[in-house]
Amino acid sequence: MAVLKWLSGKSFGYSAPTSHDKEEGPYERFLTVFGLLCNTITSTTTLVGLENHWTIRGHLYGEISNARATTQIVVRIIADFLGSLYIHTICQLVSFYPRIAYARYLLTG
């Protein structure tokens, strides 16, 4: 028992930062809303475009056809960005739920 108490009080030269050491700032919360907003706007615009048969014509269509690899890279980067925003949002929601549930448990006793 004394050994465990001694080990728990010892610092071995490295103090790993934990999630409890840093408070969540307003930017982390704003990123959650921003992520949902970007994904919602993008998906709504895509669905409306598909429903109304929007097409690309003229000079822009020729540029996209001539540079297919570049277009695919740009589409992939945008998709990865939107996916990472969505995953961040889901992780935040999963993180917030236990905190809220625990706070309610403590308040209601």
C-alpha cells in the first residue's frame, strides 16, 4: 500500500497533458456548428441541383474535361475536408453526451 502511494506521488520527469488540463474554447464549439453548416449546405445544394437537372456547360465544361485528374484531386480534397468536419462533429457529440448525462445525474442526485 505504501509503495502505491509513493509511486502515485512520484513524477518521472514527464507529465502527459490530459483532456482535463485544457478547457474547451469557443473555437472548438464553433467548429462543430461550422462543420454541420458546411455539410448541410453542400448536401442541400447537391440535392437541389440533382432535382432541377443543373448541368455545367460552355468553357467550364471544357476545362473540367481537359483536366480530369486535377478535377478529381480537387473533388477528393473537398470531400475529405467535409468528411473530417463531419467526423469532428460526431466525435464532439459523442463527447458531450456523457458530460451532460453525468451533470444531470449529479444535479438530480
